[in-house]
Amino acid sequence: MQEKELKPGDVVLSYYQVLSVIGRGQFGTVYKVKGIGGRYKGKILALKVANNPYGIEYLWKETQTLILFNHPNIISLQSYLYKKEEKELYVLYELMDVGDLKDYVQQRDISEREAVKVLWHITNGLAFLHTRGYIHSDLKPENIFGKRILNSIVWKLGDFGLIKIRGSVSILDVKGTLGYIAPEVFRGEIHRSSDIYSLGCLLYFVLKKRDPFHTEDRKEKLKRNKEGLVELPQDISPKLRETLRLMLEPDYKKRFRTAVELKEHLVREGLT
């Protein structure tokens, strides 16, 4: 079904006025909205709307997951409504006013100190997931979002449509984004340490503005990603380079097993 896009000024669900379009994806459209009544009156929020079968399934999974989560480095779900007759799903989130990490990095030079801050924030959110037996399975810059708080930016994990419960994954379930996939995932395996590999690829992107396997030839990129062989940046501090090496270890058994282990390492090495 073709989605009918809302326009600025439109009122949704009687309580939210559309201010602008934030983004468009396979699941539907994200709008910046203002509460004009009810519990969120006067607040600026993000509203995701899905009205196609794929989008509804994907967004419903994310909604049911986020209901269970409450962490400062995970995007907060405010409320949701499924209109059965119209087959439309509306999900209200906190507004991440900085946008996603990919756009943020591409528009400025990122210092090593700021890159480590991003790593710390996402590791915190991921540790929360891992201690509860979840695997995010789609860590990439487009799924990390920033929010301004005072004079700082807090980075949060988002997009939980591909989240897995540890031990319940079949080969058919394994998905991800080329350039950020752990080598074992290509073999039909996924572990919490697979998230660590993806996080390593994400850190590489923040430092170098490209993923570790970047090439214009998709077949060559696929080959490089499957092998998991990465040339580490030489222009970063020895401690961060060694951390990145451990995160991007092709053998998942030799990586940090969970984000909790990575967090402990970052504290131990003074990288927080």
C-alpha cells in the first residue's frame, strides 16, 4: 500500500501536530511533532508511522522490545497506537535533535576524544542489552542517535527491528549491514561478541569517516568483510588502536565476549 505522507500542520491522532519530516525508511516515515493536547502537550517528539505489512512487522518488534528497556543510552519509547481497521502503526519516541551518527560524522572532523565518548555511550547502552540476553545485530552509524543535553551530546542506541534473543537465532534470522557485519555472521552464527565487532566497525567509521572494508566494488567489499581483515589506523593513540584491534578480531572467541567486558576494559585503560 502506498503511504500517504503527512504535511506540516496536519494533526495526527487528535493530539500531535506535524512540524516536519525527519526521515524516510522502508518501514515508513518519521515526523517531528508537537503535542497539542493530552499528556505530551507542548512537548516536541518524534513520531514513526508505518502502514505497510513489512514496516508494521518491523516497527511492532521494535516497539515490543523498547517497552522493556529504560536506559540513558537507549532511545526512549513514549507511546504507541495500532489502528487495526486502517492497518497503521504509530509510535512516539523522544526527539533526538542531533540526528544520526552517520550524518554527524560526515559533516565535521571528529577528535579522538569525541570518538571515545561515542564509544563509551554506545558501550553503556549495549551492556544493558547484553546483560539481559539480547543481541542488537544491526549496529551501524545510521542506528545511533544524538540528543543535546546542556552543552553536551548524549548518544543513544536506536532501531531494534533486528534484535535477537541470545540462543534463539536460526541461520535464516541472520541479517545486518555490509561493512558492519562480524565474520561469523556470514557463516550463520551470531553472538553478543558479534555486536562488539560491529561496534568496532562503527568506531572505525567515526575515526575515518568510512567503514573498515570500504571500496566502490561491492563484491570486493563483501569479500573483505567476510574475511574480517582490517588495516588499523596508525594515527590514533596506542591504547585506542589496541582496543580497536581486540574489537575487530576475526575470531569471535578472542574478542570481548560482551559489552560489559569492553566497558571494563575501557575503564581499566583510562579510555572513558
